[in-house]
Amino acid sequence: MGSLVGHVLPGLAFFLLGFWHLFNHIKLHSLHPNPCISPTWFPTPKSRHLELFLIMVASSISISMELFISPARHQPLDPDGTIPSTHLHNFEHSSISMTFFTYAAFAIILDKISPKAKHSLTQFIAAVAFAQQLLLFHFHSADHMGVEGQYHLLLQTVIVVSLTTTLTGIGLPKSFMVSFIRSLSVLYQGVWLIIMGYMIWTPSLVSKGCFLHNEDGHQVVRCSSNEALQRAKSLVNIIFSWTLIAVIIFSMALYLVLAKLYGEKMDYLTLKKEEDLELEVEEESDGFESQKEGKLYAVMDIE
């Protein structure tokens, strides 16, 4: 994961997942004004578990890249079977992917078995995945003091939001805002990972006074002075703030567009149902009147 591609691809996966959830939660909320349980994942028309299968595939690819494809010997261990220091981060990243794979696998199993606590247990496993992600990024073997460490520190704040809202979703399964914020935080994780990949591993984008340095086969950002380092960290904070503003604007615009689109559709369906109901009542009334007239004519004929 310690490369441009290693951050951009996972970032893209998180972004797409977050956008998918954000879109569907807004749509669900617009079509069903009354509170309903917000799902942890969303089925698709052609394949009910497509989202979960894609998470499993993406996680498997990530694990393979970290442990078998990226290492020079295509395996992460030393000849004596121990884990070398240079590959600790590979195990950390792959452990995160393993947890998300576990979440997706059990989400499918729980959906098929459909126990009473299906929703709560699915939320719990998702929370464990975010907790694992937070733990491993917090105690990451990579540099915590440099520019990359600042990116990781800010990423952890977003993961905390994902974790908190997922746990809150167990107790408040019908809260739209909990689901909305969780989806937005997942999307933001993706955006931040993509930005992190480009800003750290693109030489022309490295902050002034800093440079890419090869250490144990890994490219890391080093700064020529403490002043340059502090400047670089401050720029990271500014980028994070601007990105947050952009994501908020995007999410609000998306909500307004979808709420208008599906809200009008809901109004149309409601109006159509009311018209159909009125038509049925009129038909029943006409039928009743016809029956009364028929009975009246029958009585007159008898007389």
C-alpha cells in the first residue's frame, strides 16, 4: 500500500462504496418518509450480494498484492520464517483487508440464514472492521512523525467517524443521519486515500523543502529542515480542510437532487394511489346504485 497505486486503488474502492451507500440511503429516505431500518449493505437487481462479493474480491486482491505480489520473493517472510521489518506494513495492510473480507463473508451468511439479530450482527462486524483499520493505522509501523504520518493521523479521524456511526447504527437502526454520516465518512476515506497517494508519491507535488527518499526499498517523504516539515504538515491540514468542504458540498448537492427527484416520484405515486382509490370507491358506489335500481324495478314489476 506504500505507493501511489497502493493508495489510489483502495481509495477508489472506498469512494465507490461510500457513494453507493450515500446514494441508496438518500433514495431510501426520499421514497419512505416514515423511518425504516437502514441496511448495512444494498442488494442489486441482478445479484443480491454483488456489493459484498466485490468487497471480498477487492480484499482478496489487496491481500495478494501485499503478501505475494509486491514482495521481491513473492512471499513476505525471511528464509528463517520470520517477518522482516520491511514487510511489517504489508501484514498490517493485509490484516485490514482480511477484516473487511470477513465482514462481507459473514454479511452474506447472515443474510442467507436470516437470524433475528441479523442487522445488529452485520453492523457489529462492520464496526470491528473499522476498529481494526483504526488500530492498525494508529500503531502503523510507518513513520508517524513525517508528512505521511500527518496524512495517516487525519485519516484516523475519518475512520473514527465511520466506527462511531456504525456502532451507533446498532442502537439507532432507523436513523437516516447515522447512515448518511457513515456513508459520507466511507466516501471521504476514499477521497483522502486518493489525495494521499498523489500528494506523497508524485515528486512534483511534494511540499517545498521536502523530497522523496528511498528507505529499505520504500519511497518516503523527508524534509530538509524542521521548518519545511512543519510547513508540509500545515499544508496537509489545509488540504484536509478544503477536501472536507468539497465533500460536504458534494453530499448536500447530491441529497437535494435525489430528494427532489425521488420525492416528486413519491408524490406522484401517492397521488396516483389516491386517484385509483377514489375511482374504486366511485365504481363501488355506481355498482351499489345499480343494484338498488335493479331491485326497485323488480319490485315494480311484481306490483
